[in-house]
Amino acid sequence: MAHFLRGKQAGIQKDLSEGLSPDLFLLDDFARCGVNSQISAIAYDPVQSLIAVGTSDTQFGSGQIYIFGQRRVLVTFEFPRKASARFLQFCADKLISIDSKNEICVYSLETRRMVVSYAPPGQATALLTDPSLDYAFIGMQNGEIIAYDLDRESLTPFKVPNLWLERNPRARFFPVVSLEFSPRDIGKILVGYPEGAVTFTFKQNLAQKYFVYEIPPGAPGADSLPTHEVRRPKLTNAIWHPNGIFILTIHEDASLVLWDTKDGRKLHARTVQTPNIDQPNSGRPGSPDDGAGPKEAVTKIVWCAKENPDDTGLLVAGGRPVGDQNKGFTFLDMGPTPNYQTSSWQVLSTYMERCRRTINLSVPLGAQVVDICLIPRSSPYFNGAHDPIALIAMLSSGEIITLSFPSGHTITPTNMVHPFLTLVHPFVNKAVLTPVDRSVWLGLKERRLQGPKFVMGGAEAKNPLKRFENRNIVSMAHADGTVRVWDCGHDDEIENGDVVQVDLARAIGRVSNIEVTEMCLASASGEMSIGLKTGELAIFRWGNNPSYGREESPGANQGPGKLTPITQRTDPGLKTGMLPLTLLDMQQGPITALKHGQVGFVAAGYQGGSLVIIDLRGPAIIHTAHVSDLIKAPKRSSFRKARDSEDAQPEWPTQIEFGVMTLEGDDYSSICCFVGTNRGNVATFKIIPASDGTYEAAFAGTSSVEDSVINVIPIDADSGGLALATPSAVGGLRSGAKVNGVVIAVTASGCRIFKPPISKGAHKEWEDYLCDSAAVVKTEGRGYSLVGLFGDGNARAFSIPALRDIGCTKINHIAEMRRLSESCITPTGTVMTWVGPSEIGLFNVWAGGNGLHPSNDQLYNPEAVLPQRPTITNMQWISGTQYISPADMDILIGGPGRPPSKRMVEQMKQEDQERRAALREGRAPPPEASGSQEGYWSYMSRQVQERTERLGIAGDSMDRLEENSSNFANDVGKYVQSQKKKAVFGCKLIDNALPPPLHG
């Protein structure tokens, strides 16, 4: 009976939810956008052009690995157990990770799955891979190094013992601090221990040189405070110079020490600011801003090589004086490297003392860099630092920033990296989901001046194309004053995958204190309004930039209550996109409600209680009001005096909506503006044409709904559809069309359906739960329902107009309940909710009960050719450097009995099958790979034997190389001595050699 009475009271004569039943209220969980937790590791593959990001295991989610490619290419990998990512490295067609549970996982880029996981016997402290090798070298807590065969998926018998035991017998528990291949010699690695570094050669299977840094008494050291004792700061990292001759050791006091690996001599010691810190009374002061005192630890350092590998520089994160507010990078441009064979000791010693230039790369104030991922142009060698064009820095807050290299200019991630990765670039403060007409969204393709893209790998999977549905467009406001708008889809083919960037900070005229409180994207006009906590309202419109390529004066903002034209504040690099239109600062506190209508009207409410309505045809302000002046206070009796203080609280708008309907007492329909407040009132304004051809707004009345309004929804009482102010609905007013509409006002504690402006209508209170978000949802072919998200972790559906329960389902396994009030529900039933600080979830109600499905995007491109690894120079080879090829390393590490790789076996199988098929069909068989008629197993065995023999011959030649080189040098010396003697006695020898003169 109550259900029947509610329909009569609401003015709706039929059941608009007749075709809906509880068994249909199921969820389709179809998308996660963003990263689920704080980023802890990052890697880049220049060959496949992919970015890998690993996250930590936190309260918001377990650690995962995300691999991003071009456009919307994304594949997610899980760890075998709940863990955090510690190390990530690409290696040819694989990705190798080590997590916080000490598990080594190998993932295949080709098959998009985990191939194998391995738990080493101890704690792994370092990881080393090379694209030209099928092995991963793992540094252990006990100082040993083990090798894992990535192709055979097993541990090899090869093991490097704790090399520091030869130097210090007490170093039994010294961990491996760092591991790095020589850039030009795959057969040599640099191993870092807490007391120093050591170079190890695979060919000789022994440690070559040890490097221990000591600060003598009287030397200033890194803190510029001389002492009378010898100091030995612990080593934190060790890296190679790109020439493969010098190394650099980094220590806990921020010392940077350059060494010569040929003879083990120390060439130079410095900090980022000061050279010669190991020289007593050196008299070489540092830079003027370098004060005495401790320095911050060097968190990351990379020795970068330019296009010419001999032109190098050091990129350092950290190493600044403690207390320095700027925690950014420092790039020490070292310039061309001196020729080792022809340079004197003095030249080599001063190479690192005098930098060609020093460039400071800034990061957001207060942020600290914890890791660096360089973006090289094409080569994965030189430890990923060959000719980088950009870098991605991971900050201690979990955010990332992208900078150009080496200039350090900020690179916007818009259309440069995957949209999901922009949620931490930087963090998002506000997100809104808006249904936008497909034809409108396909026309919103931004054209902006940008540098070369560096994430171009992978290929998107084919998905169904939904041509007749509105697009789910998400607008995200970032902490740096940038708003990005992109299509998150319906789990379908995304036709326009570009991101639209709105330069809010530039439009406001400042770069700080920009916190967005409200956003609204017009679904049919390509316009957008953004409200700030500081009270400014900025309005943008899609168009072409008339001042493209030139910077214009931004101009000053007008006073309170005046519109400021801001079209001249457009980014000069933007050719087509969201252009700033006008700015309004009412100075009434933060904006609490905002609506950008589809027919050119914008309404904004302020915490101070003000309401403003703007007509964009001017633009002009057509109405301003204060809600406390419009809404009459209820009559109070004596026993309600206790509520006087509560009623004295300020009142401000919380929800605004534009609609078209016939108001109570009118015989015509008009454009209406409905304003819900925090104290449970809904005010109605009529927007009507004025005599001068403009529009004006008039207050029509108010209705009480008894609690803070979270949504105001005008609907058509006859059909159940939304009675919004669309261009078609407003155009029908000219011909006298009437809309019999009602308003559904949803509050935290209940819902009221009434005929505006003053009717009470029908009311229902929620039981033991509070509503955080609600909307009217249309289920195609079945009817309409009111869907709400409630604080008890459920989504519920109610019939219209009876408001009886139809369905209920759990959502707390998806949604972050503390941010449920920020969720959005579209009229088609798509729900966007926050899952974590940097991840949103998307699901549909009235769906089929399906869960998330894995991505079918392709990652691996077999046509992307891995370049040849750099080798030693001819002079290094002549001087006795033993060269080991990657093929030789296969036998040194895997042993002579290791068969060819799986890829080689598959290739030989395929060739053998093609040969057999050709013989059966009577065709000429393809040429034999080995030049004979042997099968692929015989061919494989012979190849292994030949490789072993070749390595033995090469090894014998290497063993005799030093002796041969020495004999050659002796022979040259003898020849030179003989020539000198001939030069001295040349005349006498010539005279003796001449024949006797002829006499006539």
C-alpha cells in the first residue's frame, strides 16, 4: 500500500521499473585504471619500447607488475605470493623480477605469462642481466654470485664465491652491493661490496683488481671536515665508465671516486660540488654554495654516454648538503673522455676534476628521488644509458616525473605514456566520470607540440565496437594544476584513445595552490568548467588556438564578481584543444557545487552560500543569489529551541542540475535550474528569455528534503527518461512542447520524489545505512531504477516511483569505502569508484555477473632486432684485453654440455618439418642449415661440439696473447735499436758499401 501511495504522491502514474527483478541486479567488473599501490621499481626496454612498473604490497593492494606500451597496451603480471617489487630488468624477450619475498620470477613478453619462479638459497641483494645473454646473475647476502639460466629455467652450476674473502677473511657475511657488466667486455663484471669493489673476469675465473677507498689524515673528505684518522666510508654502489676502463665507486658519505681498472690506481675523488676531497691541504675549494657538513646519500647514479660513447656525463640523485630544500638531480657533463693510451697521468687525474658544465635538474619541492629510469633512443647497452633522450624519476612519495635529458625540462605525460600511468604523474585529487556523445568525443582530438614518443611497443587486442553508446569519459585533476580527459571505455574498442589536456594552472595564472574541488564536462558541446578550493571558476571551450606558436601577455584578473577573459593564456604549443575562455573569482570560499549545462549555462555554488549562473553566450553573469536569503527558516516551537544553534549553521549548494519541465502551477515548460543544499533544501530557478534577447533567471520556490542533498535528478514522469536541458529539449520549447517532469532528490538518509518547486511529494528513508552516491539508471528494454552506493558496502536498486528494494549486491571488495562519496554513476549503469590512492575501478550494474579478464594485448615484437653489443677497441685487444663473445659466455656459464636455446631448437624443428613436407610433395627442399643431409638432432650435437672446440682454440690463443704481444714488442725494440745504430754509423757504412771509383 505504501508503494502505491508513493506513486500517487510523486505524481507518477505508472511503475517505471516494471521489467526489473532482483536476479538481474548483478555486477560486471570490467576495468582497473591506474596502479594499485605505491611504485617501487621501474624499467624501460628501448628495443621493444615498453615500460615496466612494479608496485609495493600495501593496504591498498598486493604488489604487481604493469607493462605499458603504446596507446592502451597494458599487461599485468602477478607475483606468486603477496610481495613488493624490488628489482625489474628487461632481458630480450623476458622480464626478470626479484620481489620482497626473495623470489625470482621470469615473465615471457611473448606469451604474457610467468615462465618460472625460483627461490635462491639466501637473500638476493643484486640482479644483473644483459639482453645478449640467457642468464641472470644474482648477488647474494653472503657475497656469492649465482647464475640462473633463463632459457633452461634452472640454476647453472656456475658460482662466483665471495671475492672479498681474499681481501678480508672476516668478510664472510659481506653482501653483494652492486653488479654491473663491463660496457665493452661481456666477460668482465664489477662487483661491489661494503668495503670496496672488485673486477672479476669470467675467462680466467678470478678477481683482477680490488679497489678500496681511504681518506688520509688531514684530507677534508666529503663533509669538508678534516680529521687525524684514516677514514674508510662504506661503498654503496659501483659503476663502469662507458669506455670499460674506468670505474666509479660511490660511498655512504656521498664520495665519488674514479679508478683505473688497468693498474687499480685511484685517479680522483670528489663530491657533486667539490673536487679533490682526498687531498690534504689541497687548496681546491668547491662551489660557493658548498658548505661544510654532511651530505645526503647518493640514492642513484648513472654514467651516461651520448651518441658518441666517449662523450659522457654523470647523472646523480642525492649528494647535496643535508637541509638543502632542492632534492633534484645534478648532471656533471664530463665531456670527451681522454684517450687512455696517449694521455698522461695528469690528464687522466684531472678528467673528473673539471666538469665541462653542471646542470641542476629540479623536482617538486620537498620530493626526493629514489630511482631513475633513463630512456635511451635505441640501444639497451651501456647499462641502459646510451644516448638517452629523457628520464623517468621515481619519487619517495610514489609519484613519477618525466624530464628531458640533459636539459631537465618537464615533459608532460599526456599522449606520451599510458593514461593509467598518469594517475601517479602526479597524483590525482579529483576524478569525475561523464557520458559523452560518441560523435562529439571522436571530434575531440588534441593537437599539441610534443617531442618524440618513446613508448611505442605492443599492439592492442581487438575488442567489440559499440557505435551507438555514449563514451565513458573520465576527467582527472592532478596536483600540478593539470586536468586530463580520456576515454576509459565500456570494455570495448576505444576509437579515440588520445588524452585531452586542460592547462588549468596556466589559465588561473599561478603554479601553486591549485586544488580542484569540482569539475563538469559538458557532454554535448566540448566545454568544461573547473572550480577550485580558492574560489576561482575557470571555463574552457574546444577550439583552434589563434595565437599558436607565440606567447601572449596573460593579463591581470578582474575584481570579485567580474568575468576575466583568459583566451590569451593558452599554451603557445597547443594548436587545437581545450582553450581557456573566462575566469570568475567571487571570493566566497571554495566551490562546492558546479554544473556545466549542455545549452550554454554554467551554475556554481560556493561555501559562503552564494550561487551564480553564467550564460556563455556573452559570456555574462545573469543571476547571483545567496541561498540563505531564498530559503525561509522553518517555524520553531518552544520545545525545539535546542536546535537553534544547529539551524544557525551556514547553508551552501551541494548539487546543481539543469532540466526542462513544467513547474507546478505553470501551463508551459521552461529551462530550470535545481539547486540542492547541505541542509536539505532544493531551490528551483526558471531561466527565461529577457526582453533584450538575453536570458535571465528567477527564483521559483524551494522544497525541503530534510538532509544534505547528494544528487538532484529531473526525470520525465511519463517515460522515466532524464528530463535534462539538452539542445533537443530546449529546441522543443519554441514549438510549445511540454515535459511532465518530477525531481528525485537523494540525500544521505533518504530520497524524495516531488513536483517542483514546492511540492512535498513521496519520501523514503534508508534503514540502517547511509547513501554516498546515487543516480537513475536505464536498463535497456526493462525500465528505470534508482541505484545507490551505500556505506555498508552494498549497491542497491530501488523502483520508481514506489522506491521499493529491487536488488542488492556487494561492492566493498572493489571500492575504497572511505572514498565512496567520490564515486560516479552514469545513466547507463557504469560505476566509477576509487580502489586505491592511484587506481579507479569500473563496473556495470544490471549486468551479467562477470569478473575481470586478463589482457589480450600483444607485447613482444619479433621484428624488433636487438643491436650488436659494443666490444673492446682494437687498441685494447692489441694491449692484451681478452675478448669474450656472448656465445662464449654460454659455454663458460652453462658448460659445454648445454644444448642450444629453445628458440634455436624450435627454429631447427620448423626447418626440419618444412624439409620433410617438401620431400613428400615432391618439391625441392629448402637449403640445409649445415650444408648436409643430417637431421636437426645431429646438426644440434655437431654445433655444440664445434662451439666447444672453437672456444678451446680461442682460449689457447688468449692464453698465448700476452706472450705473443711481449715478443712482438721485444722485436720492435730490437729493430729500433738497430736502426739507431745504422743512423749513427750511416756515413761509414755507406762509404764502405760504395764501389771503387772509376778512373779514366
